[in-house]
Amino acid sequence: MTGAPENGGPKPTLIDLRSDTVTKPGLKMLQAMMNAEVGDDVWGDDPTVNELQDFAARMFGMEAGLFCPSGTMTNQIAIKASAVVEGHMRGGAVHTQPGDELLCADNAHIYLYEGGGIAFNSGVQPKLLPSDRGRISAAQIAAAINMEDSHFPVTRLVCLENTANKGGGAYYSLQDIREISSLCRERGLKLHLDGARVFNAFVEAGYGPAEMGPLFDSVSICLSKGLGCPVGSLLLGPRDFIRRAHRIRKVLGGGMRQAGFLAAAGLYALQHNVERLRDDHARARRLGAVLSDLPYVSHLAPVDSNIVIFSVAPGWEAKSLVERLKARGVLISTMAPGVLRLVTHLDVGDAQVDAVCGLLRWLAEEGQGQGGQGGTAGKGPGAADGPTTAENGHGAADGSTLPAKEEDVVDVEPGSGLNGGGGAAAVGDSE
């Protein structure tokens, strides 16, 4: 690991730990983008987009890929798109049709944070399964499949998320995925992966895309989180499935013209930014180790990858803690009442983590954020050079608590697996 941010760009004036979506392209990625050969991708003529799609498909053992603006789009296309492989599904070769049912975790991104797209785009009913920090099991899936009866929707599709955003970065073991895949094939269900942070799972769990990819009928991977690209996701699957997905992307308005400039960033990321995710995980664990000993932390979720979630103890105010960190150049996200999150990424190096650890300790030593103390009063260390207030659209002008982006917010609701307020937070049923 190095002390400086690893994207090669200038030192940030803020240490932004709200999400790994806040990264900016480094110098080498920018150079790759500027040198990209481009064409009209809607016509299929952009050579860099084609190279990215083929590269990712080969990496995951799939036949083809489709470059899209967002992970929400790739997930929603997968739910709606036709599939090519016969014999994996009851009632025909489609993932879903209106009136069908899909199975997913009760805190899945496709259900909570994609704008009701399952219903809006596909007319499909989700059945939510209680999760272990965002993970569901083959036994749960088997028990949830509807019988063949006209009173019930037809169970067509299973969707997994790896790593699980709302589960605090928890990941599946390869054996668990194999068991789910085997069950789906046996029972005629399609299996889709929301792999927004799947590369974090690869470096942590010890398996890779070539082992995992063929276990799914379709895979969505995000390039703009830990991999550091400015925008873009890929949908991978059989060739006929991707041909149908291309048509749905057009209907959804996702066709881009000279998209090779963006695709070049994706190629660079897949070739250079995967293994370094281990450093993000190590830095997240350092933050977790410090937080575990602090009096304002009532519960710390297991730090499995690059996401650190903790609950604020009674007598301390989450909003005040967020504001005092912000005043000293550190941004973190409010996940729920009394629940805060920090996410490590390639724009944050060891020196920045050292500074944040010092600030976290200082908050406890000075009682900053305790008993209703708020605002920016009191002297203390600063974590970053430059302005101490958010700029370029970061944060609210009134200094209010900074929420995470929609796709990363973790809220508290009955059965969600997170308990907010002053008590301990359990991320999933196992905690």
C-alpha cells in the first residue's frame, strides 16, 4: 500500500468516504480515455466498446457483453431480457414476463434502490427472502418457489447481490453460489447476479470471474465503484440474450454514440484496478479496528470488504459526529438514524486513513458529538488540506447531515436487518 491516493491525480482537499462512487479518473486512466479509438456504438461500430464487451465476457466465461450507463440499467435489462438457453426455465426461454415472480434478498438493491423498476419495466412481482447481511441460501430459495397453481405467480428468476451493499459488503462463498446455481438449474429458474462490487468479493473470497460467471445466466458488473471509472456497467450473458438486451437498452434510452472514451476507462480498470482492491479492504479494517474501541460506537458490523458500518451509542449524536468530521475535511454517510458508514476506495490512501483514524479518536477524547454538542465549535485536528467545507456539490450548504447517494443509502425498516437509533445495529439476521 502507498501513503497517497492511488489514482495518480492531485491530492484531494477532502477525504470523501461516503461511497466508492465518488472516485475520479487518475492520470493513466484519463490518458487511456483520450487515446481511445471510437465509433458509433448504437450501430455497433465503436471498437473500444466492442473490445471492452468482449474482454469482460471472456473474463467471466460468458459469450457476450453489453456496455450500459449504469448498474440499474443492466439489472433491469436482465430482469426483462429474453434468454437463449433452453431447459433452464419453466414455460419458455425468457427471464420473466408480466405477472411472474422473482426471488431476492429483502434488502436487495434491485428491490430497494432502482426506482420500482421491477414493476415499472417488467411487471414482475418480487418475493423478498430474509437475508443474512444481504445473502440468501439455496434452502430459502427452494422453500420459496411457488407450486404450479394458477392462483400463484410463476417463480421465474433468482437475483443475488455480491457483495451486498446493504449487508455492509458481505460476500457469498463460491460453494453457496454453486448450491444456488444447481438448485436453479434443477428447478428451471434463471439466475442473475447484481455484481456491482463483485470484484471486491473476488479479491477477498479467493475465487474469480472464470469460476463464478458460468454459474449464472446473466451477470451485471459495475465499473464506477471500486474500479474507479467515471461511469458505466456491463451486462454479460449468452449471445442471444445480449442481442435481446441490446434492443431493450435502446428502448430504455441507454444507447450511447462515441462511448469508447468511457469504455477505455473500463478496460484500464479491469486490467489495472482489480488487485489493488485488497488495499481498500485493509484500510477499511484499520478504520473498523479504531472504531471498535471508541465509546460512541455501540455496534460495528463485520468489515468484510471496503464498507464500514457502525451504530452510534446512546448519549452521542450521529448528526453531530458527521458535522464535526465534515468541518475537518472528512465526509461520511448517514445510513439510517444513528447508523453511519465509511467506504474506502482508490482516492484514499494510507495517509488519509491515518488522518481519519486520528480524528475518530479525537472525537471520543474531546467528547465531540456527545450530549447534543453539534456544529463546528471546538478546536481539533484537520484531516485534509484546503477548504474544510464541502465544495463542487458535495454536502449541503447548511452543514446538515450528508446522505449517501440513492443507490448506497441503507435505511432502517422492519425486517431490514439494521436497527438504528441509540441501540446496537445488527447488519443481517446473524449479528
